[in-house]
Amino acid sequence: MAIEIYAEPLLSLLLGYMLGSIPFGLVLTRLFGAGDLRAIGSGNIGATNVLRTGRKGLAAATLLLDGAKGAAAVLLVQRLAPGQEHLAAAGALLGHLYPFWLRFRGGKGVATFLGIIGALQWPAAIAYAVIWLSTLGLTRYSSVAGMTAALATPVCAAALGRFDLALLFLGFALLVLWKHRGNIERLLAGNEPLVGRDSDG
């Protein structure tokens, strides 16, 4: 009886984690001969570091696929185990941030977070994307854009009347900020590089 009660939540979390932990940036750069992403630039597996290989197409594909895996985790669990999608979302983000296959050294979660929001509350996802792109255009700091968009998301969810999602998104935003702590230190020191230069984005 107890096993049945906890089976769906645990499987939903695990499914989300497995999907989220797929390192698309690493896979694509190896597949297309761009080298080991972990030995390039910041060593991060996200789209910003893929861009440092000079392969804009691969960076765009990484961005899309990292977002898609977050959305896929939520949508699959919505279909297979309705009511457990929040756990799938948490699993997907944690999988991207801390993938078992890469010794828990993953990306920073900005694109995966966007995909998760898109599946849970698409108007908030639009706001996220607009804030992300606008901030990037104004500052040219990838880290600032990602953190700003992440922090704005709980506010957007609350403004749309989804306080349950606002709390969930706040937790996710704090994880994204934690993964950007090195960037925050460089921003405070005044030596965070702009997009288009070598940086730890």
C-alpha cells in the first residue's frame, strides 16, 4: 500500500531527472566534431558555452533541446501521472543542474527552466523569454539576463493568480541563482565578460 502511494511521485521525479540530465550541449559538440565542451571556455554544458566553439547552430540547437527536455518531462507526466507534474519539473531542473553521468556538474538551468515554465504556465514563459532577451540585449551579460528572467518568473506566476506555481518557480529561481554564484562574484568584481567573449555564462 505504501509503495503504491509513493510509486507515482518517485517515478515522476525520476523520469524528470533522467530527461533533464541529458547533456545535449556535450552530445552535440562531440557529434559534430566541436570537441569536448567541458574542455572549452567555462566547461559548462549549456548553450552559452557551446557558442564559444564558434558553432552558432549548435548553440541554438542546445538552447532549444535543453528547453524541450524540461517541457517534455512535465507534459509526459501530466499524461501518465496527472498531478505529479511539479515533481517532474523539479526532477528535470535538478537533472540538468546536477547530472549523475557528469559527476553532478551540469548546466545553469536557464533554458531548461524556460521549457518547464512553458509546459506549466505558458504566459509566464512568454514573459520569461521577453525579459531574458531584453536584458541580454541591454546588458550583453548572459548571466544577468538568465538570473533576471528567473527571478521575474515567480512574480509573473503570482500576478496571473497561480501562487502554487509562484512558490515552485521561486524555488527554481533560487537554484538558478545558486548555479550562477561564480558569475555574481565576477559581476561584483567588475570582471564578468560580455556575450561574445570568453566567459563563464
